[in-house]
Amino acid sequence: MLSHPLLLQWGAAMITSGELFLPFVAKWRSRRPGRSRPVATGLRRLVLPVVLLLSSFACAAAPADAEADMPEGLPAETANETEADAAAAAARSAAEDPEVIEQARRLRAASASVVGVRAVATPDARSSETLGPVREGSGVVIGSDGLVLTIGYLIMEAERVDVQTETGKVFPARVVAYDIATGFGLLQSVVPMNLQAAPLGSSASVDETEPYVVASGGDAGTLSLAQVVSRRPFSGYWEYHIDDALFTVPPRTDHSGAALFNQHGQLVGIGSLIVMEAGPPGLAQPGNMFVPIDLLKPVLPELRQRGASARSTRAWLGVNCIEQQGLVRVVRISEDSPAEAAGLRPGDLILKLDGLPIDSLETFYKKLWDNSAAEREVTIEVGRGPQVENVKARTIDRMKTLRRALGI
């Protein structure tokens, strides 16, 4: 559950920082000529609403018997006023704490490292069918040389990429890496942006009892509080799997490439998508999935050097599948893919792969990738209605199917 004192102190820290605030109250405004700029005077008027909101989070997370501590016979209105006064007093006290002020400074610096990302795909990009020819999202500066970390699908098969700072300046960028295995993408500004890099935290150290900040970039970039509600493996329908994905609530629609910061302003995750079950499996709780930053650290030098990790050279069939009650069902076949050539169809059940029973997407993918040969023949046992058939397919290296830009 969220910590009441932490939330109050953090809320006060963000407000007193002068320019860092929550989308509960207002949206981040890029400081472009002719546009409004948030100032401390205006933010001071937002202190009480934000603190009250933080108090409501804390009250919702408090034990069910918390009401027993209230004096008997106290009217609800008086009780609410008492809680509001106490919350405001706690916020004022926290705002004078040097540690909280330093925390606000770190969060402000971290938010300034978040940029908007706009990518235009190559004219013949296959991914345009599902992702569209123009993709917009966010990224985070992680290198003094203008290196930007984002989510890979934004820049997959990109012909042109631009990044936009919080001041509204737009810089052309080049694609440094697209990593299928992790889902990360790397960009680098063609000209210096002179932005401070966000420090990398540890996603393994994420504490579900602490609040976090989600930050997006671009014209509509915003900041909001988030709670990590689970950390577990994630399998995507597009032949993608990672371990220790981070799941947060409440959901953000501008999740693509958004930053997940801890209270020290350290980057712990990159936003990927909206999910309907962010919490424990089986519980309907909409939220976001973030790719953990710990997946980046061991492969970052490799990504910078060769544009992808060795694990991204892997077998690909070209199937979109869903998992339901221990069954893996094909829902879509990619055009000109090994699956299409083999005769797989939407509705097929994947029963076995090279003799291994398949009961989950994770089992399916890991078996598909457990051979060092990305291009090889595989045998798929398929269920079609009452019939069971064996289908032979020749996988290909997914990286070879992606269209590449001729240059910036």
C-alpha cells in the first residue's frame, strides 16, 4: 500500500520545486515562445488540492479500521476538515525539509531528461499495418552524448526520427538500436541537445510500498504518481517475452516510451503498453506495463556497437497468439511470413512445438528460441477443430525482415 507520509512529503516536494507538478491538477506545458509557462506563484495555489488528493490515496490505502481512531460523534464534514488541515500542515512541514527539497531537485532534473519522440516509418515498412506510418511517444536521455532510450516499436523501421525537449526545441535523431529481445530502442540526437542524462536505477529494487512517477514528453507531456502493483514475466502476442516486467496503476494512455522514476529521480522502467490485468493474474485491474531498466544494463554496450543484442537474432514465425486456459491460439498471421508459407491459420491451436507440449505463450516462445539457429525447420502440432495436424515451417531471423532507412 502507499505510504501516507511519503505521499504527503512527495507531493509537497513536487509542488515546492516550482515547475514540477501533477496532471491531477494541470498539464505540463512546453516552454515555447507564445505558450504559457508554469510559475511558482500559480503552483502555490495548487498545494491544497494536491495534498488533499494525496491524502485521499493514503486514506484509501489505510487499514479498514482507521475510522475507529476518530472521536465518536464527530461530524463527517469536521472530520474531513481535520484531515485536510493535518495534510496541509504535513505538506508545509515537509516543504521545509532539506531532504525533501533535494528530492524535488532530483525529480525535477529527471523530468527534464524526458523528451518527445516522433518517428516516420519507411514507405515499405511492414509494421505500418499495425503501428501506423507515424508513431509518437516519449524517450529518456541516458547519455551525455544525447543518447535517448525509448520503447523499440516507436522507431522500428523508422526513416526519420525527431526528439522534442521540454522547451519545445526539435532535434533530428538517428536510430542507434532496435532490440527485439528486450523491446528497447536507442536514439541519438544528430546535434547536441545539452540535456542532463537521467541516472539509471535498479528495477530489481522496486518497492511496491513506495510511490513512483510516470513522465511523458512532447507537447502533451505530463507527470503523475503511480504505484507498482506487480512484477512478473510478460508474454506479448507478437512473439515477445521478458522476465520481471513492471506493472503500474493507474493506467496512462501516453505510455509509449514514458519514463518510470523512483523517488530519487532514477529511471527504473520504460513504458510499453496498457494491460487489463496489471495486478495479480485473474484480477481485472487496468494499468501499464514497463520494461525494466535492468534488462538494458548488460546489453547497452552491445546495442551501441551493433544495433541489437545477440539474443535478438532469433527464430520468427510471424504469428500473433493469445493464451486462454492453458491453450495457445493463433489470432493473426503476418503476410509473407514463415507461418503463412506453412499454412497456419487464425484459429489454430498450437499443441506442440518440436515435440514439446505447449501450454502457454512463454513455453511456446522459449522453445522457439532455444536453438541458436534462427533459421531452421520446426514441426508444429496444430489443433483444427476435431483434427490434429503436423505442420512444417521454416523460421527466419526476425531482424532480416525489418526495413531499414537509407539515411537521415
